[in-house]
Amino acid sequence: MSKTIAYIRTSTDKQDLNNQKLEILEFARKKNLIINDFIQLSVSSRKTTKDRRIDEMMDSLKDADTLIVTELSRLGRSTAEVIGLINALIHKKVRIIIIRQNMDIKQHDMASKVMITMFSLFSELERDLISMRTKEALANKKSQGIKLGKPKGTIQKSKFDNDLDKIKELLDLGLSVRKISKHLGLSTHIGLNNYINKRQLRYQNS
């Protein structure tokens, strides 16, 4: 059975959460909709999609479900992110209602199909603009004689850094990289082997 989920987010003001909830409930009453669940939180748009419970929302919504938000800006921190999320919801055949923009996007509605096409075009335009701005910024830095990229020899952080002492200890004991990988619960030893080689841990422990 299909369900309706309302997503409510605000950065800091908890009062705004209540205002959004009341706005959605009033809209639902007028449209004879039943809200099955509210996903609501106070968190900055700069946080990850997991922190903003976007991932949870996406997992909850299935074919023929409905998502209601008060406005587009609640869904993401940039135009590209919002459009990407809407396109993903459309792909899942989820109906999307945005109250303040007076948008009701359905998979098989002609007006919605036009809107979907526009969203796709805007998404592509956003990617192109970001790419263009990045290239222009890099070209500008290069023209000023600024060297791009990290200095030669810079060692990047790795997920293995937390286990560095344990890895050194096991190398001292003479264990192979494969055995160390199993000891650390890794599915493959290749990444660990590269990590050991780049940091020359074998030489440090020989």
C-alpha cells in the first residue's frame, strides 16, 4: 500500500519546524491526504545526506509513494543536489509535492514530464557550469605561476592510519600482508599492500 511521507528540515530554528509541519498538515487536510510519517530534524544543509536523513527518506520511499515538502530548498544545499534528488525520486516513481512552489510532480502526468525534462536540463547545465568554473579557476592559477596539486611526496590520509600501530606490530612479527588483512577483517589485501609500500613500512620494520 502506498504511503505519504513529509520531510521537514530547518538549520537552527525549532519554531520553523513546527511552522513547516502545520503548513504541511493544513495542505494535506485541504487535499484529503493522510501523512503516514514525518521525517523532521534541525540540522545545517552543509551536513551529509545521512545526517540530513535524506538517505533514510530515500530508502523509505517506494513506487507510488508520495513525498511532501514545504519548499525545494529543504531538500538540498545546491541546485544540482536538489535536482539530482528529484530525478532520483522520479526514477523511483515517487510523487513529489512542493507546496510553496505549487509543484506536483507525477511520473505519468504530461505537465510533470515537461518539468522532469527541465530538471534534467538544469542538472546538466549545473554540471557544465561547475566544470567550466573549475577549469577557469585552474587556468587562472596556472597563469599566475601557482603550482597546482599537492607537493611531490605528500602522503594522503588513509583509512588504514587508525590501524597503523597494529600493522607495524604485525609486520614486526613477520606476518604476511594477506594474514594482516585477515586479522584486520579486510576483504582484500591489495589496498593494505599499497598502503604499506607507499609508507615504506617494511623498511621501517626490517
